[in-house]
Amino acid sequence: MEYLLDTNICIHFFRGKFGVIYKLNSVGLRNCAISEITLAELVYGAENSDNPEKNYGIIEKFINQLTIIPILDSVRIYGKEKSRLRKRGKMISDFDLLIGCTAVEKDLILVTENVKEFKRILNLKIENWIKR
């Protein structure tokens, strides 16, 4: 694995936007993973949608093609980063922090459109595949 996909990248993929499908095809889904936090956010989005069953089907098909990484191993990095960011007054959301710390812990490149927030996490490698 090389990439950890943030929730916004998954959503763009599901919606067929910004050529994410082509980028995923070029790197291969076998080289991509999501955090279990991203899965939770996708499930919440499906439940909140006008057509939950359809969206659950899309999510199920997607997650059957890649790895879902648990957050347990990244908890120590999360604690250190949250403390460091709080002291600097540069907090980010807990879910984003957990996703980013998972990428750091697993030495993966985080693929996100939300570079502004994630770049606050030490030692995080980031790519933005979205061109607006």
C-alpha cells in the first residue's frame, strides 16, 4: 500500500468527479487504503442521503476492493499531535487528526483535497489529486 484516501477523495470518486477514477485506476486500488474513520464518515453520509440503500451498495463495493486500516496503532501519534496542535492553537478535527495520524503511522501518503488542515500534522505526506 502507498496511499490512504481521505473521505473527500472517496466521495469525489463515488460521484465521478475531478477524474479521481482515472487516478485510482493508474495507482491501483490495491495500493490504496482507507481509515476506519473514513468508513464511518462514508456510512454516516449514506445514512444521511436521500437513497441510503444505493449508497451503502456503493460503499460496500468500494471497500471490498481495498484495505481498511484500524486506528489503534496510530493512537499514540494522535495524542502527541493533538497536544502539540492544542499548545500552538492550531487544532484540527479529531476525525481528520486520526486519519492523518494513521497515514503517518503506516507511512502512507494521505490523498486529500483538504491540504490546508492536514498540513499541520508533523511528518504527514500529502497529495491532492483534485484540480478545480
